[in-house]
Amino acid sequence: MLSNAGDAAPRIRVSSPLVLDLDGTLTYTDTLLESVLLLLKRSPWMIFHLVFWALQGPWALKSQVARRVTLHVAALPWRQDLLDWLRGQHAAGRTLVLATAAHRSVAQAAADHLQLFDHVLATDGGVNLKGPRKLAAIQALVGPDFVYAGDSRADLPIWSASAAVVLADVAPALAARIPSAIPVEARFQRAAGGLALWLKAIRVHQWVKNLLLLVPLFTAFAFNQADKVLAAGLIFVAFSLAASGTYVMNDLWDLENDRQHPRKKDRAFASGRIGVMAGVAAAVLLVAAGLLLALALSKSAALALAGYVVLTTAYSWTLKGYVLIDVITLALLYTYRVLAGAVATGIEVSAWLLAFSAFTFFSLALVKRCAELVTLEHAGRKVAQGRDYRVSDLVVLWPFGTAASVSAVVVFGLYASAPETAARFTRPQGLWLVALGMMYWYGRLWIKTARGEMDDDPIVFALRDRGSRIAVLAMAALFAGSHWF
């Protein structure tokens, strides 16, 4: 939102050149951090080179990264309110200068994309254009009479030497450090997301998937054993924290792809509402907290969680880019939670449960992928960005997914008629009603997917969908009733 300086502020001449920063000002993100992430995504082993380049200084780091990565500047989260204002200034004939500490190749690409700037000043020739060095370069180009638009503490020397300032998401404490005699020509402030934005970014709603850790407790009917209930609760929290950390890293890893997705482009990191560095810090803290909590439970629980983090990271970095391998990995990640719950609680799981889980979660993973392809189809697109899938693949994925659902029901039916089941349940015939419920629920998921009403994750959808909630609760009640009554 734009707010001009008060009436007491002197009028700024349009002839005064307007100099603008790039990172955090024109765009909400940091182009260097995004370039580093893109480099690591393509070549993870380059992390060792990054450390060496950083030791040589900022210019060396930016230069080496720019040589290896071409940032897709058109997809960056641009500050649209500021750009709209700049277009008016440009149309009025005002001289606009882009002055940034970003590497010249990035700055020039941004200037070429925006088509607004008369001059570009950037890091080049062994000079990191930041703070006093940027001020010297600006004064050498346009003289002492200029207006500067920035966002950070590094801009204070430039603001202090400018005729007026433009502030972009500048905190009141920082704005107070600008000399009061310097007028504010314009201010752009986006509403802070706060806790609600962070909770959405770490996907607290996805914690419901970790209820799968409680499956061994439920199938063993061990809710009357306090130690196992406590262990299940602790591993649930540990997995949820670590999973949130991996979700954040996945979003950072997928910035470019998410920005080209009709729905994911509004995620906190893709839209720039939360910075890349804050995301990296949050991911590390969340995973570390989860591992420490699991370690407090047992070494085996911590190892199980570490294995989950490795598998989900491999999925985010590499495996999700391969057709079918990604859905198989997703099915493994779901089934892995069941196994991890067994490890944490010390409850042995049967081969029946593992077979049923494998087919069920493979089906749900295909629901997730088909839902994304249906969304793309409705948007008039044919290829999934960053994934080896096409809308035309639906003709194969539909029957594959429904067949997996039927297979899960068949496995459950065989379990219901097995001799060991009859020994554990008072009324094993009641399990056939559970099988009927499964047929309804699986069918409902696939129908909702075909209609384009499925969220990205079917388990989260099941909590929001009234019909699914009723079906799942009824199946759980029938399963428990067949054991006790």
C-alpha cells in the first residue's frame, strides 16, 4: 500500500533521479540466495565450492554463482504496488536507476525484464556494490541530488545522503534511524503475515498424516497401555516437527516450479511473503527439534525419524522428478510412518497391515498426482512443471490408481477371513462391513478427483470432506466393535 509523505514534506522534483535497490525492494526475495538454491538443486556437491567462494568475499561468491546459474527473473515475486508507481514515474520522464549489490548479470536481466531503467549499477569488476560503495557509484552517476528506494540497514548511508527516501517494508525502528530532515517521498508496506502465515508455511494441517504413526497402537488395541500411548504421542510430535522442516525445504527447493503452478504460486516462500533465509533457518530448527525429541524417546525412534528425513529429502531433491518413482516413494513414506510408529511403541506389525498399507498409500499417492494433473487440465496446460507427468498420462494413472484401491480392499478381505483374525476378533464378520466402507471411501476419493474437487493431499481432503469423515469414523468404529463386542 502506498502512502505519500505528509503535507509538511517538501515537494520532490520529478527531475530528481530515482535510484532503486533490487533485493527486498523491487522484489520480495533475495536473488543471491535463490541462485544458490538453484545451483545446489542442480549440483548438490557444489556446497563445498560455495564455502570456498564465500571465504574469498561477497564479490567472488556472486560472480562464481552467476557463472553457473541463470535466474528466471520473470518468475520472481515482484512488488507490484511499487512497480505500478514506477511506471507512472517513468511515463512522467523521471530518470530511473537500478542500483543493487546483486551480480550485474542478474541486475541486467531484471532491468531487461522490467523495461523501466535508464541505468544499471551492480556488483561487477571485483567490487561488491553495497553500502558506501553503492553510494559512491550513485553519486558518480547522477550527482548528489537523487531519491533512493531501499529496505534494509545496509541502505542507511545512502538514505542519509539522498534528497528524499522511498521505503519498502521498512520497520519503524529502522525508519527512525533515517535523519528526520530527509522527507519520505513514498512508502510501500505489505501487511505482515504473522503466526498464521508461518503455520501455513510449515503446513501444520499436514500433521494429520502423522496419525499413521498411531496405526500400530490402534490395530493392537493397546490404548490401555500408558507407556505405549505416551511413546506414540511423542513420536507423533517429533515426526510432525521434522516433517514441517522438510516441507519448508521442499518449498524452497521448488521455488521456480511453484511460481509457475496455478495454486502453489501463492505459497509463503514462492510469493516472497517469507524470506529464503528465514525458511532455511526454520527448516533446520524444526528438523533438529524433531530429532532431539525422538532421541529422548529412544535411539531406535531417532534413527527411524532420521531415515524418514533422508527419504523425504531424497524425494524432494531427486525422486519426485521421475514418473511413477515419485508415487512409489510417496507410498513408502506413508507406510514408513506406520513402521516408525511400531518402532517407537514396540508393537509388532503384521504382514497383512504392511500389504494393506502399501496398496492403500500407493492409491492415495496416485490420487494426489491425478488431482494435480486435473488442475493443470482445467488451466489449459499439458505438462506438469518440474515433474515427469503430462495430462495425457491420466488415461494410465486412473486405472492404475483404482486398481490399487481394489487391491487394498482385497487384502483386507483376505485378512478378515484369515484364521488368526478369527482368533483376535469377537465378531470377525463385522470386518466385511469395514471392507464395504473402504469401497465407498476409495470410490469417493476418485470421483472427487475426476471432478477437480480434490486437494493436493487426499488425507487432508478426507478431514475436510464430510462424507469422508463419516466413512472413516464409521470404519474405525466397526473395526473396534468387531474386536470388543
